[in-house]
Amino acid sequence: MRVQDELQATVDALTRPGRGILAADESAPTIAKRLQAVGLESTPEIRNAYRALLLTTAGLGEFVGGVILFEETLGQKNADGTPLPQCAARGGIVPGIKVDAGKIPLAHAPGDEITQGLDGLAKRVEAYRQQGARFAKWRAVYHIADRLPSRLAMETNAEGLARYAAICQESGVVPIVEPEVLLDGDHTMEHCAETTEAVLHAVFHALHRHRVVLEHMLLKPSMVLPGKENARKALPAEVAEWTIHVLRRTVPAAVPGVYFLSGGQTPREATANLDAMNRLGPQPWHLRFSYGRALQDPVLRAWRGQPANASVAQQALLARARCNSAASQGRYEAAMEPVAE
């Protein structure tokens, strides 16, 4: 199969109607925090058991088309010896992989950060592809403050995202481009919209320079929201209006899908905001979800490391995935929510 055909086949599989992407690519420090929050130590065995629980949930593929994995998970196996990426694929879920190496302070730009991981990326992507990964993800973060993010941060991170995307496409791996404007701070919704627009302009200019095929990538942005320390909370209709306004000014119609990150929203907030966007009518791109905490928090609270709780935990995952699938079609209703949440 030609590389372009392979990329298109992956995009088609990921963008099937009503399906989003599960982000299960937490780094070692992040998954440790999540597990500690429910009283569990982050050991290889616990991490393996938890991720196996997620990927063997019967029926999940009806609502989730892809899953982003951490490198460790590519080599882990289910209790019956099946590699976890194969468990996902058996359920109709396309396996993907996080390929960036985390963020560090950006030199000469106090308060800004840059994402690492380009060195040796082509070889790593090829190895991940051999292990079953068909798409990848790279995250850049942008802090909002009076003078943040700087122009240097926007342009440098955009360049990194574009180089990563080009490398992935050459290897037949679909890139998810994730520029996250952080929810931290007390900024207004207007400030977030202005920053997000500038960030996305820089990203797509860089993607064009690097000849990234827009039809063979996905975008994973943050929603336009006021900072979590801002006293004013936005209604879903406001989030939808502002977010769509910014996307229509920055994201080319050639991009097949926009898969939002939850970025610290509660599970219900993330679902309601996505639903409000899809109720605004047809857009040039699919508007879907690629949530981590907003899908997994109820699962962890239900599981707590107890094998006897596995079925209840998987039902919690299905319930959240079902609600978000409905939201991605503008059909979500609060009555769909599990009574226990």
C-alpha cells in the first residue's frame, strides 16, 4: 500500500461517525498522580492492569475510534498474553502513540516552554509503527499571561509541531497536532480567543512551510475558555460560539477532524461544551473529543485497583464515551448521564 493510501485509511478509520479518541498516553509522573489520587502505587503491574482494563472494554469501539498510548503500553500485554495494541485493534480501535519527550523552559523566553523529542524521531516513529501504532501525537503548551505566550514561543513550538507532523507522514503515520492553550490563570475568554487564534495561525503557517498534507492530519486544540481562576464561568453556548469563531478564522477546511482536549474541565463540562459546538450546525471539519481525564476519572474512581471492580469501571468508561459520542453529533442530553456521577 502506498504511504498516502495508508495515511488515508487511518484517517478514515479514526473519523468514523460518532467516534472520538481516548487519550491514555499519560507519562510516568502523570499516571502516578492519577493512581495516587485513588490510593494506588504506580507500579508496572498496576499500570499494565489499568490500561488493559481500558483497552479490553467490550463495546468501546462503538464510541471511540482511536486510542493514544504511552510508549510503555506498546510493549505491555493482557492477561492472556495479547499485546495491548492488538487488544485495542480487536475492538475496532486504532492504536496511536505519544512521541514527544515532554516540555522544558524555552531559552530567552521567561514563562514559556518548548516541547522536546525531534532528535531520532524518524527512527522511533518507524519502530512504533512496527509495534502497531498507526497515528501519533505531539503536544505543545502555551501559557496565558500579560506577555505570554511570546512570539518566540508561538513560532518555535509551531516549527516543532510541523517538523514532527512531516516526519510522521513520511513514515505512513497520521500526526495529531496538539497546540494546547492552558486553562491555568485568571484570563478572560476574550484573551484566550486572541491567544488561540495567534497560536493556530502560527501552527498552520509552519505546517504549510513543511508541506504537511492537511488531509492526512488531525488537530487537537483546546477550547476557548476563561482561565480557571477567573470568577466568570462560561456557558456551553458561549464556549461554542467563541471556539467555532476562532477555528473558522484559522483552521483550513482540508483538515478532516478537530479533536478537542479536555484541558482540566470536568467530564460533564467537556461533554456539554462539545455538544454545544455541534449544535451550531455543520462545520468544515468533524468536531470530536480526544479526552484523557474527562473520560478516565470516573473509571479510576470506580476501579481503585480491585479486580472485582473491573466490570463497574468499564461500564463507567462506556457511559462517558457514549455521552461524548452523542455530543460529537449534537445529540447529548443531561439525562444520558449516569445517576452515580
